[in-house]
Amino acid sequence: MSKRDYYDILGVAKNADEAALKSAFRKLAMQYHPDKNPGDAEAEKRFKEINEAYQVLSDGQKRAAYDRFGHAAFENGGGGGPGGFGPDFASSMSDIFEDIFGDVFGGGGGRRGGRGRERGADLRYNLEISLEDAYSGKDMTIKVPTSITCEACTGTGAKPGSKPKTCPTCNGQGRVRAMQGFFAIERTCPTCHGRGEVIEDPCRNCSGSGRTLKEITLSVEIPAGVEDGTRMRLSGKGEAGARGAPPGDLYIFLSVKPHGFFSRDGADLFCRVPISMVAAALGTDIKVPTLDGREAVIKVPEGTQSGKQFRQRAKGMPVLRSKEMGDLYVQVLVETPQNLTKRQRELLSEFEKDSSNATSPESAGFFSKVKDFFGGSASG
């Protein structure tokens, strides 16, 4: 049975450049890799076929020979034989397998070249502020327990006066390579755990970790307009990385205390103000405090009903990182008189006798509708 054309196997044109070849190989190798198709003999066969095609076409000399003589160029040992998968094949293909299967082999593209220098952990700090602080913004000082770089060994983890030594297992690479079948597998070095160095005489102050525990003091600028649940990030203020690795970040989660007078919805503020029945009937002016320390004057017209809401523009919260302001909504609640004196009762009774439907149009209209509903049998 004759072999398939290498260009057809990879699905590329004969004039495909190196980038197109590599892209096609990556896609197909990912699709047919044995780890993704366990027990599938056909997938394993295709995987070997794809590797064979790429081994030839990615090599300039082999590709030129193949373009001229076809598969005959590699028969009888010519050109090294693409099906042999010798050590040169494993070496030339290792970078591609790392890119595609790094997670499978324990490498992880994001950590290669870092020699195990994992950044420190991120920290979370919960900070509660008042609504007034959220309104005006505030510079605050917080204390955070964290890990910092050891001052005695400057983060190396080695005893002062000594230095870490190159790992004898991986020769400082942080990784070890082993052959499995026709390709190489790279794993984190078990001796140095990917750092590339070993410490024979650890620092007594940090026990070789390069870090010590300490409570640090930080200044935090709370911007005006922050809302409950706002998250702030302080870059590099998290835990120090082990043995000189970069530090993590500190995330501050803000919570705003409930206010005794105002409630908040975004940039708008809401409050309720009780007024007397007489003030609602005759009209009045009420003064409402605002978060900037001033007062908002609300003109309540005569005949105002309980629950009426008045809007004060730009008297609410500032919009975060903006010059805009929210609004203040004041809701009046008409208070029914209690603990009346005899004279007050008499006056109210006289008022009720002299009242007409015009003084209480809503109640009069309501009972009129109820009367009509029950066929004239209801009385208001």
C-alpha cells in the first residue's frame, strides 16, 4: 500500500510556509494525540503519520528531497528515514510538544523559563467604611498580616554568607526530560521543584523559604463614589514570592455601613421625612441634611399626600471617577395625630362636619366607586 502524500496528510498546499506547516501540525496533533484518544488504534496511527509528515516538511533539506523524489527519497535508509524517530526527531519536536501538551506533561506554558519562581499569593482585605466616607472619599491606613522577603537572606533562602547551588539533577534548568515512545516528556525537577537551585545551608531566620511573617501598614486612598462591594487592587502588595519571586497583589473589598437616615441606590440617595397632618394640609418648608454637611430645603405644597416624593437634583452621591452627581429623593410621611386633648377632638369633629368631598377627593371618590360596585348599598 502506497503512502499518502505528506502535504495531504497535513492539509496544506505544496508552497506552504513554515508557519502554515506548524499551525496545521499543532491542530492535527492535538486532535489525534493518544492521550486524547485512549485505546483508539486508528487515532494513534494518524498521529504517527502526522508526525512523520511534519518531520520531513519542517526540515528544509528533507522537504527539498521529498519534493523532488517523493517517498523514494527516504527508502533504504535515505535521508535518515522519517519513520525511524531517532533522537534528532525528539529534540527538534520538543518545543512544539511543550506548546501543545505542556499541561499534560506537567510543564505549563505560563511557568516555562521561570525556573519555578512562582509569584506570591494574592491577599484579600475586607474594609468597612461609612456612607460619608464613600461620599467624600478618604485616605485610610490599614494593617495587613502577610509574608515579606526575609531581610536576613534577602529572599534567597540561604544562610547569610552562602549561596544557593545549581541543582545537580536538572543542571539548573528546573526541568528534567525523559523519552517516552517517540517523543520527549518534560517534568518539573523533583529535587529543586523547578527552581533550578538547591540550598544546602538554609537561612535560620526563614528556614530556607526566603520569607517571614509580618504585619505591614499600608495607605489606601478611597475614591469618592465607591459602592458597597467595590474591589480595589494594590499591585505587588500581596505575599512575597518564595526565594525572591515576585509578590502577589492585595485586593481590598469595600463594604459600606448602613446609614441611619439615607438609603442608597447607585448614585441616588433616598430618605423619609415625617410631617404633621396640619403641615401637609397647609403646606410647609422642610430642611433635610445632606452628606456634604449642608441642608436641602424641600417646599411641601398644601394638600400633600403621605408618600409623596420630592427630587433634589445633584444632591445624591458622586459618580465614581466622574464629575456627575446623583439625586436625592425625599419622601414625606404624613403623621396621624395621637394622644389628642378634648379640645383637639372637638376641633377635628367640627372640621369633619364642615368638610366636603372637595377636601378629601380621593376617599370620596373611592367610596363612590364602592357604592356603585355594590349597587348603591355601600355608604361612605
